[in-house]
Amino acid sequence: MRQHPIYATYMGLHQFDGKMPEGSRESILKDIESMRHYLSLFEAFPNDELPKDKSLDRDLAIHSLKLELFEQESLRFWESIPEGVNTLGDALFPLIARNFAPFKLRLGSMLQRIEKAPRFLEETKSRIQRPVKLWVEIATESSKNLPYFLDTIIANAKSNHLNTPRLENAIKDLCESLKEYEDWLSTELIPNSQLEFAIGQEKFDKLLLLRGLDMDSSKILAFGESSIQKEKQRLKEISKKIDPSASIQQVKAKIKSKHPASFEDALNTVKQTVQDAKQFVVESGYATIPEGEDLLVMETPSYLKHIIPFAAYFSPARFEPNKVGIYITTRQEEKTDSLVELNYASVANTAVHEGYPGHHLQLTYNALNPSLVRSLFSGTEFIEGWAHYCEETMQLLGWRNTLEAQFMQTVDLIWRAARIIIDVRISTNRITFENAVNMLVEETGMMKSAATAEVKRYTYTPGYQLSYYLGKHLIKNIKKDAKKLWGDSFSDRRFHDLLLSSGGMPVKFLKQVIIDNET
């Protein structure tokens, strides 16, 4: 946490709140050396002398460190993506969003980080050796957007009647550094940047192997292609039930037209829907909700809007007594159709995915897990697969189970299946960025601006986007195994509580958890 004070803030270790990490290339190389050291320590544990849960922790740490080392040493995105500005946004966001201390104290930490930010930005330049044009352009957008977020900090300080001259001076200095940073991006990086961003077939398959998915890119691609056809057929059937005389596009347009009158109203609708979903989880016996948790719903901060077109979630801090998650919703560009993605049917589905019993409930359990290893390391296919699984399972239990809700959930299923196809193809250099955007628009009806923001993120997170639909599929397979092993003692609640309490482990570890809890 001393090396990564921003992560410490997210974890709830607030003695580091005023600090910034080292931004240099040397700091990354130091991290890699540290990971290699800890990998050797975990591998040296005599596994046969450990109890089952600690043996699983050891294996999880080894698995996760090998994966992280592959990403840092082989993929080396840190040499190609100028991440300085996004890191600054991440350093400030939890301090303004989380009410873990009086605002005056949190503002003091923000001020310290803002004053250290110009030095940090300058240090990060030394990392970049193979700039990628698209990623440099994304960094430029982030840099142009961050001042709007800084204005929010000043406004909050003034509304709390706090003295702001030092803060305003620090922000002024940072804004000047941002302009210089943007000049560096445009004059030094762009002319020397490469167009190619894909990691290629060999590295992508190695990534999948290290994650323990037991499927190479060809099998996963075939799974995605068959899944999207299945979901498109289902959408046709639901559409005909809603209105036999209308086309799918007409039905979708009618459903999307049913939305709140303003973004502020939509945000309030999201807040209420999240609470309704929580109540449904309790009343249906879906899973146990721990005490001391809460979920805040707020607008997406400006520095993230260009890469988060719809919604996202930030997990509770492990070391804070109250487990408070943050669910952000993005305000679309101001135009007549800017609220269509916040239609009532979609909001009901997204509230389950991001809130209860999806990300928030799962990651609250993760923060409460007695194992520090399991709080630090997680499996993407479980984290995203769980939230996606919850969408389907909640609807089957009766959560907002109208034909319109089924229609929009199936639209989302097509989107998640399309993600598999695009993820594999774009990571293995089988599709261009532009064609990937067009495919997302064509298959889902998504606005082009939102699809562009989506695919931007896909380019630097290979293997992540396929984790939603595939992860749900893998969890459903584990559920079948549990039913066979547990027999009459199986129940949905027991299964859900076990998965939640086991931590967000990769699916390959969850199979062992099911076996260990047979009796």
C-alpha cells in the first residue's frame, strides 16, 4: 500500500490518502521485481501442510501473480498507454465520493494529491516507449475532461464554506501541467505512435490459459457466435409476443421511449430501483445480505465518461467498517434521444447487474472475506459472470419479469455475446476498430458514440469483455455440478451464499469449493 497509495485509499487505508505513487518506468520495474519475489515465497509454502482454505489461498496467490506478471512483462500495456491523467482521476474520485471522514479532512488529502500531481504526470512520461495512437487519443480526451472534475472539487469546497485559495492555485498549476501534458501527447507521442494495438493470437491464448478457462480463442469465438444466434432468435420470439405486427426495431424503440423526463429523474429512478432489487433479494431468499453495507448511486465523473458509456461500479473498501459501494451512471450527450438507454426496462436489469445481487453484493462479500488473498485477487469471469448470471436468475424468480424486460434483457444478452466475438477478434487482430464499432451498433442498436466508447475499452482489456456471457455459462455449469453433488441439500440460497462467501475467485477454484462443501 505504501507503493500504491491510491489503491490503499480504495481499500480503506486512509493514512496514505495524501500521497501519490511513483510514476516512473523504474517504479513499474520495481513492482515486477516485487511480484517475482512474492511469487517465489508463495511457491515455497509446503502445500501439503496447509489446511484446505489456506491451500486454496496459496494456489490463488500463485495463479494471480503469474497472470499479473504475464500482463506486466509480456503484454506491457504500461509502455503503450499514457495512464497518468486517469490515475489522477482515480486518486481523487474516492476522496470526493466516499463519505468515510468529514469533507474538510478529505479535501485536505485531495489538495495534497493535486499538489503532487504535476510531478507525477511528468514522471509517467518515462514509461512510454511504444505509444499506440488510439490510446494516446484516449489519454488526450481524459486530459481535456479532468478540469471539469477539478471544478467539481472546488464547487464542493465552496458549498462546504471552506477556504479555497490554496486549492484553486494548486488546480491552476495542475491545469497548466495538463496543457503541457496534452502538448507532449500531440507533438511527441502521436507522431511516433503505432496503429497496431492487438496482442495477437499467441499471447491471447496464453492469457486465456493462465486464467484457467480451459478454452482457447477459437472455441470461445465459436461459443460467442452460436450464442449470439441463439439470443437473436429469442429476441424475435419475444418481439412477436409484444407486437406481432411490428419489427424488432419498432418494438425496441417503443420500449426505449419509456424513460424518465430528465437525467436527474433517471438518476432517482436508478436509486429507487436499486433499493427495490435489494428488497426483492431479501424477500425471495436469493442470498443473504450482510449488515453494514450500502450502495451510493451517482453520475459518472467527467474524466470517465468517454470510456464508460452506461454504468460502472466501484467496490467497498475492505478496511472501512461500513461497506459502501458506488454505482455510477453516465449522462449521455445532450440531445433528444439522450435518455433512451435509461429506459425503465433497462434500468431494472442494470440495477441487478451493478447492485443487488450483482457486483455490489458480491464485492461486499469480497471485502468482508477473512482472507486477505481473496480480497486482493479475483477472477474476471466470476466477477462479471456472477453479475450477468444474476440478471437471468432474478428475472426467472419474477423480478420485473414483463415481456418488455425480457426483450431488453435479451438485447443485453446479444450485446454480451457480441462482446465475446469482438473481444476475440480485436485482440487477435481479426477485426479493425471501426468494424468492431459498426458490429456493436448493428447487433445491439447501440448509439455509435456509446459503441465507440465501449470498443475503446476493449482494445486495452483483452479477455475481459468475453468474461460476462462466458462467465455466466461457467457459473451455470458449476450450479449443475453442485446439484448433483449436494442432492437434496441443494438450494439456490445455499449455492449463492457459498459462491459469495468464497471470494471472487476464478471459476477453476470455485469447482473445488463446491467439492469441499459437498456435505
